[in-house]
Amino acid sequence: MRAAVDDDILAVSPCRNIDLPAIAVKPPQWFTLDQAQSILDELPTPWRTMCLLGFYTGLRWGELSGLHRHRIDQRRSRLFVVEVNTKSGIKEYPKSSKSRREVPLPPHVLEALERHIHRLERDAVVFTTITKGRAGRLLSDSNWRTQTWWPAVDGARYFDGDGEQQPVPHYPPHSMRHTCASWLVQKGVSLYEVQHLLGHESFQTTQRYAHLQPDAHKAVLGAWERLDAPLTIAA
């Protein structure tokens, strides 16, 4: 409507002063360590490395499926997020975008990745289709979910706190990213570091994980304890 006013199609926008409903922020959906392991165990071997990388780096699905071999620095145990796989093919992130970043790799993740890439050409995409006759093509998000992710999630089981076997929550692949952030925050990594690791443009996005910090309420309780004369009521 604003564009219509700018183009002199309308004199005045009928949408002025309309209060839009507040959009509720949903808590991030993340897997526990046992749940994530059960999903990895259900995946076909070629995809275990891809999802292991997803859980430990927080890369978006398009970043995982657009990763090139030469973006992996094996000597420094790092990878560089530069390209992303989209519906229109591989494209580079803009240089000004926070999505373009460097991500550290734990030793066991790098080891698994090295086993996967040792036969790949330098400029090859790391994760591509493996179907006989169609191998080596860029992955399709919808096809990969249908053929790989959901069957693994549906077949995965874990033991809860009572020792009962339970199905894994039916979360999408993007939850690997939420899982990475949640685990890091719970282990004391600052929200600032998580923001840069995941490439969040806004700090508000990262703040969704604040409640998982191990000492989230410690400062508040400490302040109450330092009051000179706390309020009291008669017993």
C-alpha cells in the first residue's frame, strides 16, 4: 500500500495506524545428546558426517549442502562459510553479511570430515547426491528431508530419565543448528560467541538461548542477597 501511494496510484494508504498483532517467539527446538546420537545411528553412512557437522557447527542446511572442499582448512581445523546452496544453485554470501564466517571444528568432527573428502577434487561440493546414476548433483532440501532426514528421525529411539524408550522429537533438519547453539550455551559459551559462530545478523535471534545459560539467574539472586536490609514478613 505504501508503494501504491509512492506511485500515485492511491492518495492515502488505507493501512495507516493499524496495530499489528505481536508475533510470539517460539523457543528453539533442540535435541539432547542421546537423541542426536540416535538420529546419527539411523542415518545411512554417507549422511552421518553431514549431520555430525551440522550438530557441531550450527551451519544452516544450505551452508552444509553448499560447502566446498577447499573451504575446509584441515591444518587449522576450521571451515569457512562462503557459499550456500539455494533453489537456484550455489551462490556466495555477500561480503558484508555476518553469514560469511569462520567456524572451528572439534578434532573428531574434522577426522570424520577428512575421511569423507579425501577423494574429492579441491573445488568439489562436499555433500552431493549419492543415488546410482544421479550421483554428484546438488542436494535438494525437500528431497533430502523426505528421503533421508525424516526416515532417520522416525526410526530413532532414546531412553528417557526413567529408562523408558521414547521416539525422538519430530524436529526438522534446522534443529541441528538450534541444538548446536543450545549445547554451547549450556556449557557456558557466551551468547556473543554463539551469535558469531552461527552468523546471526541480530543479537535478538541469539537471545532465544539465554534461558539455557547455566548461571542465568545467579546474578539476580546474588543481588538480592547483597541488599542491606531485605524485606521480611512476620512468621
